Amino acid sequence: MHIRHLTAAAFAVTALTLTACSGTGASTSDKPTDTKKLDQAGRFACDDFAHEFQFADSKSERLDLAHKINKWAPSSKTDRIAYSGGLLANGAAGSDGAWQMAADAFAQSCLDAGWKA
């Protein structure tokens, strides 16, 4: 019985994934997007973050960095890049602790996607 529930859950996840991927916009490629690999928008966001994070000491510098990263992150199809870019923007406006947690989450999403310095 447990296997039947797992099979049903796997089928439901697959169906939801296929539904989410079938947008109304025309695609220039029939090749599906691999959300586990870093796409170009994600790479740009991760590169900007890596190059400028150490200089983002004040709240205004953090907000500037978050704004720069979020020129790219929202359009990334890589897992968690868009989401953690949003967290970074929220953290930039918050406390030092909120910024650090958001920065750690963004950095981890880049590393998990295969980003390398």
C-alpha cells in the first residue's frame, strides 16, 4: 500500500511539473530546461554576487547589490536562484542577521547549481 501512495505521489508531481512547464509562450527550442544546471541569467546573478558581496557593508550598498542581482535572478530557470534573489532583496532592507541569512541562502543556491568562481 505504501508503494502505491509513492507511485501516486510521483505521478502527481510529474503531472504538476509538466503542467507548469507548458506555458503559452513560444519556445525557440524543443529542449527542456534543466533546472539543476546554472543558466545564463543565474550565472550573471551569481557572478555579480560573488564579485560584490564583500563590499556590501552598508544597507545602501546591500540594497544596490540586491537590485543588481535581481536584474538577472528573477528570469533564471535554475532551481532556487529566482527565489533566493527575492530573499536577498528582502534581507538587504532588514537587519544584519537577515542580510547574512539571505546572502548565505543565495550563495548556496549558486553553489548547488554548479556555479564556480
